[in-house]
Amino acid sequence: MTDLPSARGAEVGRRIGVGLMYGLWKPRVLGAWRVPASGPVIFAVNHSHNIDGPMVMGVAPRPTHFLIKKEAFIGPLDPFLLGIGQVKVDRDTTDRTAITHALGVLAGGGVLGIFPEGTRGEGDFASLRAGLAYFAVRSGAPIVPVAVLGSSDKPGRLIKALPPLRSRVDVVFGEPFEAGDGSGRRTRKALDEATGRIQKQLAAHLENARRLTGR
């Protein structure tokens, strides 16, 4: 079995993220105190900007291992992302190595970051993949919803899909919740039900975060 993602590497990644995110934008972090101080946690993050992952890595109170599509691991980014404890995943197949690595992060009491919508889109949690439910039910880890609300709808962007430099980006952490029904079942029906519960919780958190931030 290949080495599991490095916890020390994720901490290095967090420190790099802090410098970059606070240097290029103006993050405003709300609800970070809700993140459990120890034990396995899954961050479920909406995805509308390319900076969502690095932003959460930089502002979260704990080092985070994100599941990231393999297409991002190009050239020098490949050893860099692996070195800071991120998890490469092939979205076109059942990537057993990525699954093993993600479950290993949670079994070791770490934080796993997931974009449950699968790809960058509207960032409204409207379409969830079953992967989030699988990891939550299989590991028993609580899910913390995370809403990243930036300025992608405003003019002034130098690069498409990035907020304007020095603009405010809000990151709102929600209350942890359990995805399973307590039975420990991992059948397709149980995962579908868990996905439904998760979607309601994430949508409610996003609505609350927008109301809170005025975004």
C-alpha cells in the first residue's frame, strides 16, 4: 500500500495557504470555533472558485487533506500537492487508492476536505455525488459544511474564476452533523438517504451563510 497523505505536509500546506490567501485576498472567517478540535472531520465545501480549496486550507483551524481531481496534478504541482498531503483522485473510475487514502486520513483523526458537487459550478450544493455520504457513513466522521462566498460575480477579475485581488472572501463554517441514521448501514439505499440528509443540511447552511454575510 502506498504511503498515506502526510499530516505534517498538510500543516505545511496550511501555513502556505495562510500567507497566500491573506496576501492576495481579504478572507473573513466565521464559525471556525464550530470545527471539532480533534478527531476525524469532513469539510463539505461548495465550489465556485478555483481558490476554494486553498482558501479553506489557509483559514481552517486544522490542517486539511482535500480530495483533488488528478487533472490538477500537472508538472511541478504533482509533487507539491502530494507533499502537502493532498489526495489525488481519478473521477472517471472507482479510484480505490484515493478511497484508501481518504479513509486513512479519517482513521488517523485528520480532516478530509471534499467538494461534494464534484466539479466547480454554481457553488450551491444543488447536485451532490454519493462520495461524501460514503466517507461519512463509512468513517462515522461528522460533516462540517463550509460555504465560500467570494466576488466571482463582480467585475475586476484578472483571471477567470478567481475573485478580484484584495477583494473580500467569506468562509463560513457550519455546525457539525452526522450523515448516517445511526445504524451503520452502507447499502445503496442507506447512502442515498444519507445523501438526501446531507443535501438538506448543506443547502440550509449555505442559505444561512448568505444571509449572515449579505452575499
